Amino acid sequence: MIGKLSRNFVVCALLAGIGITAAQAQERVYVIDQRGNVATSGAGLCWRTGYWTPSAAASDPAGCQCDRDIVPADKCSGVTPVAARPAVQPRPDAPRPSGGKVTLAADALFDFNKAALRPEGKAKLDEVVAQSSKIQLEVIVAVGHTDRIGGDNYNQRLSEKRANTVKQYLIDKGVEANRIYTEGKGETQPVTGDACGNLGAENGRNRKLVECLQPDRRVDIEIIGTR
């Protein structure tokens, strides 16, 4: 809570310094100065308002400029990130925004059709914590996915539960809660395509289909920060 309040205090102070009202800030998820430009830190990172979430970033006009690693790639074609064109030339030794994406098979984290972490899954997440400790962490985004077996609503809830389980584990390991955002995509973003289309009944008892769809059961974790 202290970290969150401190961040909000800094953002409010910055708003006052560049002449932005609270009402104006609420309309955007990034701090916009009087010239209509996104306000950035010395490291080239965009200042976010308290309304920032990964989903909101994808809808904000500055989302591709500020959080290219989070916003879907098809929305960012031809858009230059803010960090690539700072208004003031940074020092040669100034840190640059960096990010890494880790895709963990959900079966490594959870048993099939479950949302409780396995011991192997905890070990994988310990590696994520270790990676995040090596940078000045901005945000970790955990996105849960499922295969197509089961109903849409059920799979959506399962993907959200898995993402939230990951978040709670990271919090328990010392990552600040307000640095972690979660989303559930259900079965909407499969990576198997049509590869498993002719394997019979769409149910959890069809072992061949369950095994074929394994890559779709995953949690995408993105770690964004500066080195």
C-alpha cells in the first residue's frame, strides 16, 4: 500500500508541475502535458495515471508508444515507441526500457483443468521472481489461456483463476501487488491452430486431443522494467 501511495503521490506532483488537472488525467491512462505529449521519466518511460491497466493501455492512443511490449502487435504497426524518440537526448549511461516475455505451459504450473499451483509450477515462478529482481521493475503482466475443451464461460473463469493464482504467488514472494496485472483470455488465443481438428470428441476424456492441445494451456508472463 505504501508503494502504491508513493507512486500516486509522485504522479500527482508531476501532474501539478506540468499543469495537468485531475479531470484531464482521468480521461487518459498516461500523463499528457499541455502540449498534448506524453510525459516521460528520465529513463524514457511514460508516466501512467492510476487508471492504467494492460487492457486500458491497448485502448489509449499512446498505448503503442508507451507500452509496445504489452499492446497487441497488430495495433502498433508503424508506431514509434516514446522511448525511441525522447524529447531530450538522454545521457549515454541512462537506462533503457527493457522487457522480456516468458511463456509457461499451464500444465507445468497446474494440473489439467485445475488452478492450484504444482510444486514444479512454483519453481518456474521462482525463476520469474529472480528475473524481475535483476531489473528496476515496472510491471509484470500475467495472461492466462486455456484450450478449447469446455464451455467459453468456464474457460474464461479458469484462465482468470490461473492468472490470479500466479499473481498471488508472486506477491507472496515479495513482488509489489500494484506491479502485477492479470488477464484471462480463455480459449480465444490458441496457438495450435487447426493441428488438432480431426482427433475426435471435444472432451477431457479424449487423451489424444488433450495432449495435442497442451500448447494452448499456458500462462504468458511479461516482465517490463529498466536495467
